[in-house]
Amino acid sequence: MKKLAALAVFTLLAMSIAVGAFAQDNASGYYLLLSEGVTCSWMTRIIKQTGRSNFVFEDFLFGLYYRMDLHTPKIITPMLKIALLYPLSSTFNKFPQKPKTPLHYGADMNLGVNFKILDFAYFRLNAGPAAHLFFLNSDRWNYLNLGAVAFVGMELPVSQRWTLLCNGFAALDYGNLGGNRNMEPFDIAYQYQVDIGVRYSKKHRNNTSLFPGKKTEDEPPSLSR
């Protein structure tokens, strides 16, 4: 299992480096769009029981995310998102669990493709699938989840260069790649995430926005609505 997890991490990092290298050729319309913001995560893991209630572990995490989208001339956009999280609360069958030490953290990575669904003047909608890798350090185990995620994103052009972003993620994972796999294997592991962030870009300017501002003569034509 450790080899599988290491292979997954290596694959994601290698693909992200390849995306970054490929994005250097922006003359043909390929370039990186960078965004960042805050993220919230609700994680649930279930151990099924016979003759009694299931064991349900729930965690709420808060943190920061950084995302790279590779803009292409077509409607498909490769995407890489990395988040660092801190577990604010944990429950077992709805009963709060107090950590023995506050020095815990989580890390989340998504690598997938983004499809443009709607492109209106003041609102854009996109969605897509992605591979999902999640790590959580806790009092008992170091958890490592690997699975798939579906996401939906909304964009609100605030000005020519600034865009407000809101993204939602739903992941279904295999939750037994970490230290819990022998003593405490999970039958079900899933997670929801909500991101709120911003994107600033000189190349990918908004042609229409809530606060348009003034265009200068040396600015190139807008590349988005």
C-alpha cells in the first residue's frame, strides 16, 4: 500500500511539473491561470457494524488552497489544486473528540480536467472530474485516501483582471492507504469541499465585469468574456 501511495504522489507531482513546462508556450494560447483562497472540508469515514450502529468518524477542516489551470484554446482546461488544512473539529458517532495535541494537519491534492459549461457576461460555470489524494495526521493514525472527485466552479468577473471564484468538490475515496489499514479499516470514505478564492491575470482579462475600469491603449484584446 505504501508503494501505491508513493506512486500516486509521484504521478501527480510529475504531471503538475509537465503541465507547468508545457504552459510556457503561451504564444499559441496556452498559459497558466493561478488562483488562491480559503477552503473548508467535511470528511466522513464509516466502519460498518452488524447488530449495532455503524462507526462514523467526521472531521471539519479549514485551510488555504492554491490552484493552477492550464488555459487552452478549447473548452477543456487541465487543473491542479493543492490545499493545506487544519482539523478544527472531530466527532465519533456525533460525540466530539478532543485531540491530545493540536499539532495536526491535512493536505489535499486534486488533478483533473475542467470543462466550460456556461459563459455569460457576468457569470461562468465549469465542471469536471479529477483524481483525489488526501492526507491527514491525527492522534491515532496517519490517514491517506485516494479516490476520485467531481467538482463544479463558478466565476464572477469583478474587474478586468480580478475574478471571484467559488468551487465545490465531492470526493469518494479508498481510505485505507494509511496507518489505519490493519487495525481500523474503513468501508466508506467521502469528502466535501468548498473553496472561495480570487484570480488575478494580465493575460486572461475579463471583457465584461462588474467594475470595468479604463482600458489602456497598450493592452492586448481580452481573452475572455
